[in-house]
Amino acid sequence: MIDRRAFSFGLGALGLTACSAGGTLQNTPAAAPQYRTVPNDGWNRWVAAFKPRAAAQGISQATLDRAFRNAGYIPLVIERDRNQTEFKRSLEDYLAIAASDERIATGRQMLQRHSATLGRIEARYGVPKEVVTAIWGLESRYGARRGDIPVVSATSTLAYDGRRGAFFEKQLIAALKILQNGDTTPDRMLGSWAGAMGHTQFIPTSYELYAVDFTGDGRRDIWAEDPTDALASAAAYLANAGWRTGQPWGGEVGSAAARSGTPLRVLQPQKPGPQIAVFRNFDVIKRYNNSDNYAIGVGHLSDRIAGGAPFQASFGPDETGLTLADRKELQERLTRAGYDTGGADGVIGSKSKAAIEGYQRANGLAVTGEPSRALLERLRG
């Protein structure tokens, strides 16, 4: 089994790398203005050469005509591909967003709203409804951020570009097969800049292998307002990856979950911080996204949605001497002073750094953009 994403997309749909936890992106039937297509003769020539290759793999002329009728080259997709920021968040920062109070509360609401559907999915695939809900929450904010870029345009742009041409041509062929099968239409087949689609952000090849028609309407519709097919597809993916029903993903050392069996290993991604005993299902979650932080985030969010407690071990102050509570207070005080931090989640991202710079500049301080104990004390005063 290949990883669902096959490479990192940066978790951009969630705001877990590039932005703060605030705000939502509405799923609209047209691409966002910055992702408009532009004329490109090279792309046109590439598409003309691609079409016979697609036909040789069973794609009909009618499907090709329909798929490329309004498709085009999107420059900002290439820009996003070229400028993926490679850095690793601390577990504390990751969980501050992935398992925020807002995401937990919304997850509980969604679990209750879709309890009957999620119960049927759990009965079919053996994956707990809280885990499926947590994946939904991390992948698309429970459907609020499904992506708004036409997948045919995005994948053909990246295939033409050539840096990972073979991979994206494979995604484009899979997308065309999805259209030919009648699961969706070109105008509804929207996703991320790299082609991850729907409520649970499947790339086209993973969709081909694991998406399911749980509603029984003849279409595997992971894009619809109704998330049923997408949630069932995520559960089917985990089941195929080897999910062990009745066993936990893991838990903080000393918790009931951690004592429920012999763990595969004990992780401590951040010191100081919780020690986490993990079981086989932890590695199954990593097949969805090959990141320890992601798997811990899904597991912990699922526990919190189910009513579980936060991790008990403290992460302590960061390298600036500020705790998570201090950083939240710093953001709150900057916001009250008129400097937009994008929310008070305790994660010092680009908006918070810009707010700090603005405050420092306006108050005659050295402009560093970095949080500090002295800055917090000044804002308190």
C-alpha cells in the first residue's frame, strides 16, 4: 500500500504549517481568484501530447473534451510547489492547533450530528467513529476547507511542469477515470493545489483504490456537502491499512489506554512533554499521513472528542521562556493593542511575528518579530 499522499502536502488545508488556527475557507464551485488559469502555449502542447497517452489508458475522447474544456495552466500552483516550507512544528504547537478547544468542540458537535452515519461506518469497517471524525477535523476542518482549485488544471499544470511529472500525470489519469466513471463533474472536482480532494483529502490514485459509495447512490462522492462517502472512505482506507478493532492507538504513559496492552514503543517528541505509548493502530494512522505529530494529533483529538482528558505532562516554557499560556496572552494583548495576530492559539506564526514587528516599530523598539518575556511584560504594563 502506498501512502495516501505519497509526499507531503504541508497540511496546508488545515492551517497546520503556514497559518494560524483562525478562519475558514469556503468550498466554492469556482477556483479562488489567485488560482485562475492563464494562457500558456507550452501547457497547450503538453496537453495535446498527453491526450493520446490518456486514450491508451482507456480515457474516452468525450471525457477528455469535457475535462479540458475549461482547464488551463495555473502559475500559482507551480509557485506553491516550489515554495513548500520545510520545517517541523513542536508537538505542543501542533496540538495547540490540531486539538484546539475549537476543533474539539466542533468535533463533538459533528460526532453528535452524524452519529448514526458514523455508527454504521464503524460497524462496517471497525474504525472508531471518533477516529474518523478526528481525521475529518484535521484534513478539512470538518468540511470547511475542502479546497477550491480545479483538480484537472492543478494536476495537469504540475505534470507539464515536470519536476514530479510522472507522479502528477498518474494523478491526472486517475482524476480523468473518476470523471469518466461519473462520480463527479469537472466543475465539482475541486481540491488543494496538489490535487488532494474532498472532506478527507484523497489524492486521485488513493481515491481510485479506497473511496467507497457508502450512500448507495452509485457515486463515490467525497466532495458533496453530505460527508458520508468521504468519512466511509477514510475508514475504508484505515481498515485496508490494517486497523485493529478494539485496540487503542496509544495514550500518555500512565493512562488507561497506555496500560491496555504491550505498546510497540514509547515516544517523547518534545522534552519536557508527555511520553506517549503507541500501538499498531498508531502506525496505521501514519499510513494516512506519515508524521508522528499527525498520528498523535489524530489520536489525541479523537480521545478529546470522546470526552478524554488533555495530556497531563507539561511542555514547560519554550526557548524564549514563554509557556503556551504566556504566548496566548501575548497574542491577546497585541490584538487588543490593534495588531492582528490571526488568533490567540499560542502558536507564533507569520501573522503573530508581523504583529510583533508592527508593535516594536511603532514603539521605538528593536524590530525582531520575536516574542519575549520583556515584550509580554511591556504589553502588560
